[in-house]
Amino acid sequence: MIKEIKYLIFTIIIILFILFTGRYYFSDSYKKKSYRSFANFDKKMKLYSEDYPTLKDNTQNIIEYVKSIQTKKKKKYYFWELIDKNE
């Protein structure tokens, strides 16, 4: 009997935790706070990005492509023939 009451209390606590956190995160005040913080972050990023110098791009034509040799003939193995040979 005590075991069932303990499980009931645990499930009630978990359900209340989920309900209260959902209620907080879906509230209008949280949405306003998060929007304001995102807007402030964008402003700060614009201010900081103006101070950084831009580097020149020196990575043009650095990849060398190698032609693969396709004239090699590969030996084809047949699975069933390999099994027959081992027996």
C-alpha cells in the first residue's frame, strides 16, 4: 500500500513539474523577455562586427583534381562460387 502511494506522489510531482514549466515557457511574459534578449543580441552582434577587420580570401584554386585510372580491370568475385570453392 505504501508503495502505491509513493508512486502516486511521484507521478503527481512529475505532472505538476511539467505543467508549471510548460505554463511558464508558453506565457506572454517569457515570450517578451526572449524576444527582447534576441533583439539585444542582434544589436550587440552588429556593433561588434563593425570593429573586426575583414581578411582577404586566399583560397582560390587550391584544390587539385586527380584523374582516376579507369582502365584497371577489377576481378569480379561471385559470392556463391567462393562458398563452393571452400567446401
